[in-house]
Amino acid sequence: MSIIRTRVADDTWVFTSRLYLEVNAGLVVTSEGGVLIDTLPFPSETRQIIDFARRVCPQGIRYVINTISHADHVYGSYLFPNADLIAHENCLKMLKSYGVEALAEAREHTPELRQVSIRFPKLVFSEGMILRLGGKTLHLLHSPGPSLDTCVVHVREDKVLFASDLMMPAPIIATPFSDVDAYRHSLLNLHDFNLECIVQGHGEILLRGEVTSSIDAAARYLVSIQALVARLMAEGGTKHDLASYDIEQFEHSRIPLGGLVQQFHLNNLHFLWEKLRAEQRQKH
């Protein structure tokens, strides 16, 4: 099945997986070679990116950026052995600590992944990094929240932001490495960029008229669900009461990603409930 290819600027493309949760990868083409921002989950899909890149970028892929250590973003990195691999320092740590073991487990259930190997980034940064290539300037900025290692990539000349999982059809915080306060701070930092569009980690590309409102809605969502969980617990509610609060009550549609955003939302509420309950037990 062919991936979805979208041109978001003269030299910048987005590739969307049809096989797993509409995850996005990007390609910035320059006269000195290309920069690939993330890969797609399955080798068959990333190879379609390679075939396309050969046509539009004869100089080859010079750099691959891993914006997060999640499998669906990094599993294709091994297919670019001649490119320099860039990531945040926490991404390298998490790939070593969790990525190799997770891939071993995934191989048992998904035959196509048996050819995949984890590639570790050689170029790592802490707060941020500027990459200049062929007249393009890419600003990599550490943006924790969904995970400790998340970074976003701003293609300055094209006014395009690859936001990784920081921007999703619904924020996801139900993971061991999320940080809600850092998440909100990272979201609000996106206002500092002059943007024509945002490429979310998964799902539709946000165009200029949607950029500001989508950032703010995501930040408000995080505040609102924290307040909801705290209020329900204070009023003597139960975890089962959370199911009555639909994501559409929080400025987000339940339609994207095949409707899975509603389940992500419920997972978020349950996660916050258990976290708050554990904090209260510690106090007593």
C-alpha cells in the first residue's frame, strides 16, 4: 500500500503512513543533499521515501533526524547508513535503554520488522541545534512533554514546523515518560516560530489558519483535564465517572486517527487519576 505524499513547501515534503496511525515523516531537499525528519514504521514504507528521494534529491540523504525514540518514528533509520543520524541526547539514552528490547519483542509479532535494526544517533544535542545545508536552516529544539526526548524541527525558510508527537490530534500523556507541565510549556514555545504549517507527529497537517488555535487548544486541553480529574476526586467521584467526559468537550474532535483519539483521551484521564491518587496516598 502506497504512503501518502504531500508537498508543504517548494522543497519540503511530508510522508504519511497508511499502515500505522497516520504517522508522519518529512524530507527537506537542498542543493547539497536532503534532510529526512523521522522515518515510517515499516521498512516497506520507508523504502518508498527512499525511491522518491532518489528522484527529487540526487545528492542523497545527508542527515536523518529522530525527533523522538518511539518505534514508529525511528525504525527506518537503519536504511540510511550513509547519513548522519541526529537526535536529542535523551533519545540516544532511551533507544539504548528501551528501544533494543522493544524491537526484539515487536519482531516476534510482526515478521516485517525482523529485518529492522536500531541505529543509534551519532550527533546528539542538549537544548537545541542549528543545521544549515544548501541554503536551508533547520532549528532543532528540545521540546519535552510527550516524552523526555521529544524535539521539534523548524525549517526556517519554508516556515514549516515538524512537531513530532508534541502536536497530535489529541495530546497523549498516558506514558511513563510524559510530563504535563513540560508539555504545556513546550506547546506555548511554538508561538515563537513564524509558521505556515505544522506537521503533527500523526494525522493531518495543520495549515496557517489552524496553527495558533491548535497550539492553544492543546495547551488548554492539558490544563482542563487536570482540573477535571482533581475536581472529580475532590467531589468523591470514581474512576468510572471519567468515561462520561468525551474529548469533544475539550475542543478536540473524536474523528481523527480512525476515532482512536477518544481512547487516547480516556487513557489520559485514567493516567491522571492514578497519578493523583498515588500522590494523595504519599501525603497520608
